[in-house]
Amino acid sequence: MVALLFLLTGLDAGHPLSPLYTWVFAAIGLSLSANFIGFANGAVELAPPGQRGMYIGLFSTLSGLAVIPPLLGGWLLALTSYSTLLALTASLALLGHVLSWRMGVIGGQTSPPVRPGPTAPL
């Protein structure tokens, strides 16, 4: 959203608000790192007990592929403009949204219910 704001308002690197761009990307990086912990725990919770190691390894491997889209975005930006990059990103997000309509409902119980009781000491 900050990139779109910069594009629409014509702000450039010499503008007093340009450091905001760096702070926003730092905040995005922190939030993605925090989300990784939750998603990794979710993968462990969904995995059958005998296959948790395989699920963690697969999750970590596939998560490493997440570095490719930003690299492609930077390459595309170097060749074109922010307008092109933002239009492509919006188009791909819309396509993903439309394709998600075909997904079935994911239901069922992922883990046995937790029964309240005494907790073990740490």
C-alpha cells in the first residue's frame, strides 16, 4: 500500500516521507517472521503423529520458495515500472481469489479434543 501511495502521489526518494518506505518493509518482514511460527505449528498440528518430521521438512522446504516472487518482482520493476508491477500483482491476487472459489470446504477435526486437567510442571 505504501508503494501505491508513493506512486499515486508522486513521492520520490527526496521526499521527507521516503524513510516511511523502509520502516513499512521492516514491519512487513517482522510480521511475516511471526506468522511463520504460527504456520509451522499449524503444520505440526495437522500432521499425523508418525509423519510430523516429514511435514515439518516439507513445510520448511516449500517456505524457502517464498523468496522467489520478491526477486522476480524486483527484476520486473527494473525492466518496467511500478505501474506494471502493481497491475500484475493485483491481477495475480484477483486470479488467486477467483481460483479459491473452487476449493472445497475443509472440515473435520485436526486433533483430539483437549480435556482440561492438571498440567505437568515445566
